[in-house]
Amino acid sequence: MGQYENIMEAVESIRARSPLAPRAGVVLGSGLGEFANRVADAVAIPYGEIPHFRQAGVAGHAGRLVLGTVGGVPVAVLQGRCHYYEGHDIEDVVFPVRVLGKLGVGGLLLTNAAGGIGQALRPGDLMVIRDHINLMGLNPLRGANDERLGPRFPDMSAVYDPAFQESIAAAQAALGLQPKKGVYLALSGPSYETPAEIRMLAALGADAVGMSTVPEAICARHLGLRVAGVSCITNLAAGISAQPLSHREVTETAERVKNDFIRLLELVI
Ligand code: HPA
């Protein structure tokens, strides 16, 4: 069966578990999964029970789809994602986002943990993504195009919806959080960057670096969804601080800011 049929099979299996018609989709990044516990009237479906979904492999990624409401808005939350660096095909990495699109969400909020490059960023900051740079070395739309998923050459001149960026900035202000905005750059990982690479990425215009989000954003725009992105700056990028990088620092920072992160997402939705 083709990709489209697999997507629709997953959609049907989700509809059989919950009649909810979600308006907004959310993807929760490393260490940021706790938000899913704030979903009211939740139906949680482990990825293993949805046809063609891959397991989320990283510590701090639960791996379930949570359907319910947040502040009365019907949402579909992907608690955990699978990453390209785990060895998955890129079609599998973007599969859940396409399923949310075909479930009917109009807007998609992508979140991630990222290293801070821009001078103004500090660990614990929540950065609104205003644009991205794809240096993963691949594009998820490579191959035959299925028009049912979007056009052959989708426009990427405004991936991150300007109105969504404004609402997130307004929510940050309302919560007394420093409003930060920047460009997210994606590499394939899984090794962290070298200091020389970070100097290169800074010269290229990146404010934050990570290993996800960009393929999902591309496929969401391909589908015509409105996209928003928030990076939790969990650490300063390599060479910017003297400290070596560790996944532990990433999850500890995410844990430290989780209340701000949850309140921000609740307001934005
Ligand atoms: N580099 C790449 N990915 C990351 C980082 C980083 O410094 N922090 C969290 N994810």
C-alpha cells in the first residue's frame, strides 16, 4: 500500500477510538511531554496501537497520541516523536504530522529542545521560531509527489504563520516571559555540534540548533496547515559555553521550565 493509504488507515483507526475532530495539533519535543497531561477528557493511544506509527525512541519521549480539549479547544497532541537520527526513514518521521493533517487539524504547533546560538538566548528561554534552515541533508518531500498530500513545489516563504507568531509573543508577554524569536536550524544529529560548526551556523543566520521539527514543518506546509514553532533552549550550543553538552542537561532544563512551557501552550491554544 502507498503512503496515502497508510495515512488514511491510521486516521480511521484513531477515529474508531475517539470521535473528536481536533482543530489544533501539537508535537511535544524532548522533555516537554508533560503538557499532554493537561488535556481534558483525554483519550490516549500508544503509538504502537496506531497502524504504521513508529515508536518514539528517546528518553523523555512517551510515544502516544492524546486527543481531548485544552481550554475547550479540541486538540490532538503527539507526546513524543521519532527522529531521523534513530534510523527511521524520513517518511516515517513525518507520518504522524500527516495523520494529524488528515484528521482535520488546521493549525500545528511544533515544539522542540534546542541549543542556543544567538547571543540573546539563555538556557530556559522559550524561542518562537520565525523561520528555519534545513541542513538535515534531505527533504521529506523527495520522491513521487502525491497531490492528495500537497503540491510538487510548495512555497516555503512563510512557514511559521505570522499571526501565530504574534499570538505566541503576546502569550509570552502576558505570562511575563522574555519574548524571544529566532531562526531554528536542523541538522540530522545525533552527535552534538563542534564549536567550529556552531560558528558556521551562527554565520548562516541560525539562532538555535536541533535535530527535528523542520521535516514536520515542511510536510505540514505541504498539506496547507498553518504552522507555529517553539524551541525550548535547553543549553548553550557547543563552544558558546565551556561546558560539554549532555542529553541530561537538555532534559533537566526542559523539566525546569515545564510550568512556563505548559502555561504558554495553554494560552496559545
Ligand atoms: N544541538 C543540537 N540539538 C540539540 C541541542 C544542541 O545543542 N540541544 C538540544 N537539542
